[in-house]
Amino acid sequence: MGSQPPRVLSEACRVAVNYIASYELNVSDAYLSMSYYYDEETEAPLYLTFFEDQIEVKKEHAKQFITFLREHHSKICLPVIKRPDIENWGTGIQAIESALQLENTLSKLLQDLMSLASQNSEIDLLNFLKKFPDKQKRNINYLEYQRSYQKELDRLTEKEVTPESLGEPSGKQA
């Protein structure tokens, strides 16, 4: 018994897979923008290596989705997705929150595709998608942790530099 050739995807799944491949490239581009925002002269934030890593990870995921389409003799037509209109990532919380929003959206797209694949009995697609939810969950958890860490760091920094702390020097009173 030889293995059967892969089935052509349903139109709805084909469109959704194309969209996710394009979205993965969009997320990669956003991470690229975020990672190059910080120059060598400023102290690089802890999460910068995550951004840099995700540039390549997201590109690789996009390639995997495109390869899946090709293997299933499905038309590849990646829609254009606009990158976030942010040029200044500020203190970093904005970058983290943008990354978190991108990852949450990607997670939702993957969940929706899994539901669609299940409704259309796309077993090959369901098997292919199995590896992505855990990766998304790890990314989201990491970014949520970094956001709370950064907010706490900012809060502590604000506490150290309050108008009261800028007043009288400690020691002698006038």
C-alpha cells in the first residue's frame, strides 16, 4: 500500500493558510523594525534577543506554510498586510505590547484555521498545525512576563526619581 498524494485544500483553508503565511512575514518585519530601533549606544533591553530570534523564526514559519500549500497543489497568493505604523518604540513597553498584540492575533488566526480545518476534515492541515499553538503560547507568556517586568522596572525608576527625592540632599538640614 503506497501513500496517497496529498489532497488539494478546500478554498477556505487555502485562503486562510495564505493569510497566515503572509501574517508571519508581517510579524517578522515588525520584529525587524523593533530590533533595529535600539542602537549600539543605548543599553539593549533584555527582550531584544527575542525580537531578533523571532525575525528568522517567523520567516521560517511562513516558508513552512507556503511549502504546505505547494505540497497540497494549492494556489499561493499572499495578501499584503500593513505593518504597524510605529517608528518610535519608546521605552520598550510599546514594542513589547505591539509584539504581544501581533502574537495574540497570530494565535487567534491559528486557532481559527484549526477550527476551519476540522470542519472541512483537513487531516493533513490539522497534523501540520499541531506544532504551532505551543510555540505561540510560549511567545505570549514570555512577552507578558517581559511587559510586567518592564512596567515594574519603570515604576521603580519613577519612584527613585520623584520631585521629593530631587529636593534636599540627605544628611545636613538647613
